[in-house]
Amino acid sequence: MYKNQNLLNIKRRILIVDDELINRTILAEMLKDTYEILTASNGEEALEILNKEEYITIVILDLLMPKVDGFEVLKRKKANINIKDIPVIVSTSEKELEVKSLKLGASDFIKKPYDDVEVIKARIAKLIDLYESKIVVNKTREDELTGLLNAEAFNLYGEGILLNSKKHDLIAIRLTNFIFLHDYLGSEKSNTILKNIAKELVKFANKNNGIACRSHDDYFYVLIDHISNYENIVEVLNNELSLLHERINLKVKIGVYQNVDKSSEINVLCDRAMSAVDSNDDQTQDIGFYDTKSIEQNIYIEKLISDFDNAIKNEEFIIYYQPKFNIEGDKPKLEGAEALVRWIHPELGFISPGDFIPLFEKNGLIKKLDTYVLQKVCKDLKFFKENYSKTLQISVNFSRNDFFVLEIKKKVDSILAKNNLEHKDIHLEVTESAYTRDGEQLIGILNSFRNDNYLIEMDDFGTGYSTLNAITDLPFDYLKLDMIFMRKFDSNKNSRKVIKFIINLSKILKVKTVAEGVETKEQCDFLKSLGCNLIQGYYLSKPLKYDDFILLLEKES
Ligand code: C2E
Ligand code: CA
Ligand code: CA
């Protein structure tokens, strides 16, 4: 017997095989409240169902049927490894057939006509118990600490539950600060907390026809019939916790994946629910919902990642150049350009960097991409300088991760050297927010570039919250005003004051200012009047394809 029979509050499936409709109907009526019933009207059909359907817990088999009879079913079942262990209760009115069917593997008998309902139910329940404890002989089913199902058993029974045509929800439950709590309270007390959570989760699961498990630490999962209100369970769990520890801010957070996609494996469903918990890391909300739209998004992301290597090999990443103009003189003068990457995907078409750069920054592929971009840019720049403008400078975007590649500077040096370029031909654009996040190490690396004549542009200035105090210590030669200031140019009066302030700040720091996202003449004139050195934006030029950039170079030189 299971220690925690009530933990498995799921309807087992029973297959009733009888050629007489009346017998099938009587049995089904008798059992349908406790079990999920499948029926077959002959032996052939029974074997078909057994082979096709999973998680049939018991077969109730009539022995005497035309064509393929009960004995034949027992024989064929015994020979089939996939179904041979499913227990069979034979239903017969003839005592002498019992021994024969026993030999063929039947486990028990019930007598026709079916008069004693309670006896029949009891025999079925007992057999299920025996059978289920047999299959788990070698597999512990329970989480030792809490008595909930362990992850393996949860997966096993969960699959059975999902066969049911109802909608189901998967909920992941975690505790805030659990690791801290464990250290602080010691394992005995924190174990008590986990056990109490488990108790409430069992009640919750039972009430909603589901199962609950603890996979490890404070990772709990519950699979239940679909419901719409989760506030209650969160409240109950939090009450439980507050009773235990008034002084500690201990709370549960749950992630809910509603109406789960039944074609996915249970552990995938668990991961999705858990990701909804993590989406609430700000700790202001207790419940996070898994956004099913993100399934499509995930597929898209997976595709971009898996196609990456081929894209590098097939040169699907191409570089656009957005001109930067010096506006100090009478006429804007081309001084350089920013290299901006695009992905021309063979199936998905044009993909803008906003779709893949953040993704590749997260998973590290950015390093390979940026090296590729730098190589292409250097090759192009060599050509531009030899044929058009000797003083042209190109800026290349560097992500924070790029700088933590071993010997990054040597690598960049060698790419430039191969193309006979001087260090000052390349600007490294580094976004301001990169400096603000554990900047020390980055500052050291950037200094080493700068001491060797590379020029550094602090990109997106105004979004990274540098303090005025810190900014004096940061290594950069150009301050690139974020385009947000141009977007607010008309709507927000203060925006012009801030632009003026930043340009003055640049002058104090003795660095040049680049304004990006400049779209109108009015913006351009305003910037010029303040002494801004360079502008970049749709007003003077959009990012250009290689061939169009060459045309511009021809015109300018
Ligand atoms: P960013 O470095 O701030 O680049 C400026 C973005 O503003 C570019 O978008 C550019 O096309 C756009 N832009 C330029 N002028 C205007 C304008 O007047 N109005 C408006 N509304 N937009 C303008 P894009 O090319 O989509 O690039 C987006 C971001 O992707 C870049 O932002 C940069 O952070 C990143 N990125 C692009 N190429 C690379 C690369 O090779 N390596 C790395 N690490 N990041 C890159
Ligand atoms: Ca940039
Ligand atoms: Ca920028």
C-alpha cells in the first residue's frame, strides 16, 4: 500500500471488455464515478485499445465472446511486452474457467451477474494498489522529505492525467529567499516549512483533481484541472508561512501555465510554468502567468540560434553604413559612419539587429558576430580609404561581453593590422549602460585600447544613469547623445535644456559630441547652434547598403 494514497487523486482508466452491451453498461455505471471507463465489445477491439491507449490500469475481461474470446486476449496480451503487465480481472459465471484463465495470467475474478457492487469495487481497488506498488518497486515515487511525488513519478502520472480531454494548468511554486532562509534558520526549520507547503499543495491538488510534486529544494509543481483563480492558494500558502515566521519576509511566488499544450512533455510544461515565476523577479507580484504567445517567440528564437553558425559561414550578415556628418562648418561634411549589421535570412528574410543582438548578447554568440562584423568592416574600410577618403573613420558597436574575450585587444589589433589600418580609423562604440554595470574591469580594458590610439564613443548617452562624479573617470573620446532626446525634441521643453547641458558637459570633459537620430533641419540647426560636433540620422542619411555608401563616397570626395 502507498503511504500517501491520497496524493494520487487521479481517475485510473479501466477497460471493460464484454460482447454484451448490457454487461458493459452495468459495469460502467457502477464504476464511472471512481474510474475513467473505456469499453470494447470484442477481443480484437480490446487488444487494439490496449496497444493504442496508454495508462490503462486494469482490464475487466469477459471470457466467452465470439471470434477472439477472453482466453485468446489473455494469450496475446501475455506475449506482448508492452501490455503484458496490465492486470486483468476476468468476469465469468463459470467457476471452472477460473483456473485456466489464471494460468494465462489473469489476476482475479468477478462473478456475473454483477450483484454485489461494493465487493467488485473493493477487489478492483485492491488490485490497482498491488499493481501500482509493483511498478514502483524499483523506483521510489515519493519525495522523502515531504511525501509528495518526486519529479519522475509526477511526469509519469502527469502524462496519464493529460490524456483526459479536460483543460489543465501546471503551476510552479517557489519561495522567495529560500537559500538565504535555509542558511539562516537551519535545515530543520526550513524543512518544516517545506513540509507545510507540501501539505497545503496536496489539499489544493486533491480539490482540483490533480497531483503535486517537489522536484528539489523549494521547487514545487502542481498539475490540476484548469481553474481561473489562483489568489486563494497563494493566500493560503502565505498565511501558512507567516504563522511560522513572523520576523522573516518569506513568501511564495507561483508561475501558472494555463491550458497547457498537451503535446509537450511534462518537464517542458514545468519549465514554462517555472519561467513564469522568474518573470516576476521584482518580487512585487506573487503570481506570474506563462504567456503562450511566447511559445511562438521561443520557436523563433531557437531558430535564430540554431541557424547562426550557418549564417556566419554563408555570409548572411551584411553591414550597412550610416554616415556621420561633421556640422561645425557651413556645410555638413562626411567624416565617418557607423557600421550596423543586418541579417538577410534565406527563409525569414530581412531581420533587424533589434531582433537578434539582445538575444546573442544573452547567449554569448555576440562575440563571434562582432568579430565577424569587425573583419568585414576593416576589409571595407581598407577599400574606402584606398579609393575614396583617407580620413574616413568607422565606428563599430561592441557589446559588453566582447571585452571579456581573452586578449580581446590583441585580436582587434591583428584584424586591423591585416588590413593596414591605423587604430584611430576605428571607433569602438560602447553603450553607456555597459560602463555602469560593474565597470571597473571594463574601464581597464577600454583604457588599454585608448592608450593605444583607438577612439571610444560612449553610445546611448543619457540612458545609462552615469553619475556626474563617475563620468569624469570614464575613458571615452566621443559622447553619443541617445536618440531619445531627439524623439522628445518637440513634445518636451526640458529636452532641449538637457541637450544643451550634455553638450556643455562634453566640452568640459574635452570630448566631442555626436547626436544620433537627428531627423529634421530644426534639430540639426539647434545642435549646430550649441556647438555639437557631429550628427547622424535620417535627416542627412539613413543607414546605407554598401553600394549606396560607395555612391556617397564618390559624391563627397
Ligand atoms: P544603436 O547603436 O543605438 O544604433 C542606432 C540605431 O538607430 C540603428 O538601428 C539605426 O538604424 C537607427 N537610426 C539611425 N538614425 C535614425 C533616425 O534618424 N531615426 C530613427 N528612428 N532611428 C535611427 P539598428 O540598425 O536597427 O540597430 C539597432 C541596435 O542594434 C543598435 O543601436 C546597436 O545597439 C545594435 N547593433 C547594430 N549592429 C550591431 C553590431 O554589429 N554589433 C552589436 N554589438 N550591436 C549592433
Ligand atoms: Ca551604436
Ligand atoms: Ca545609439
